[in-house]
Amino acid sequence: MESQQTNVAESDLVLKYLVRPAVAGVEKQKALILLHGVGSNEQDLMSLAPYIPENFTVISPRGPFVLGEKRFAWYQVGFSTGKPEINAAQESQSRNIIQEFVAQVKAKYNLDEVYLGGFSQGAIMSYTIGLTQPELVSGVIAFSGRILEEIRPLVTDTDKLKNLNVLIAHGTQDGTLPVHYAREAKVFLEGKGITPDYHELNMGHQITGELIVDVRDWLKNLT
């Protein structure tokens, strides 16, 4: 069932964000926080909200670094070497901000479970939070992302990751972050005792209707 609820803009927490509240009367309070990609903003992934199960509060924050008009990022990244080169100081700052934001969201909305997902750079940050601070989130959704080499030494103990749910979705035609990043993430997670719900789709660096259906079903099936 698609939600008809209205998105509301908020600025009371460490990041500005949009929120679509869950329907009233649900037994367990759950939220999905969606992190946009580089050069985008909080409006982007909020377009998925009508397709997310109505028992989830959907929240989409704005990245802290300004790239231009209505263009934001979690950190600056360059591709001059042929592979992504990150601004490590900005990534670390965003990591701390997102952790604080998740804690604030949990308190404000009295949440039992929080799932963190994102597209491209947002997926990268979602992996990072889930793997370094799994106590903050119940699951991670990674659309067209990768696990940063820089954070792998920071990944927490395997026994703390055993209850982390992960969904990976990546396009086999992705020319921005090629699909080998998803395959590497799958192997890395399996080495940590996590069996991700893994999807390769015939698409580029994007989110499709088919993928949205997969995510909706995955969220519905979570216990």
C-alpha cells in the first residue's frame, strides 16, 4: 500500500531533514534513514517514501558539505586517478555527525529500530555506520555503494555484527562505481559473519522501480 502522508521539513537536529511519519498505532516504532549521494540533497531519496511500508517513519537528511546551489555531500571525492579518492577528514566528520543524528532521531521519535540506507556516497556512509557502530542501527541498505578501504580497520568485532541486516543492490552497468565494489562488499561482509540480501540488476548508477519493490519487500519481511 502506498502512503499518502505528507513530507515535513525539519531543522531541529544536527542535520536538516525531511520526514514522513509512520502511520499511527503501530506496535513497533521503526524508521528508515536515507542518505543521498554526492551533489544531491534531502529531496532526492525522499521520492522513495511513498513506496516504503507505512509502519516505517522515513527520514532523509541533508549532507553537511555544500558543493553548490542545492548540491550537498557527505565528503568531497575526486576521480582524477581513475578510482575514487576521498577527503578523509570530511568523511570522518560526517561519520560523527550521522552517528549523532541517528541518536537524536531515535530519541525524538522514540524508535525501537533504525535502518540506514543510501545511494552511492550515502550507501558508503551507511556501510560505515553499520559496520563501526552496529548498536545504532538494525540494518543497512546499500544502493550502488562500496565499503571504504579507509574504514575497514575500524570495523567492529564480528560477534557485534551478527544481528546486522544488510541489503546490497548494484547495477551491472554502473560506470561510476562498478559492480565489483558490490561483489567485494559481499565477500567482506560474509567474512564478518553477515549474509547480505544481494541483488545485481541490469542497470547503471541508479535506482529503478524493480529495486524499490525489492527494498519494500525486504523491509516488510524484517522481524
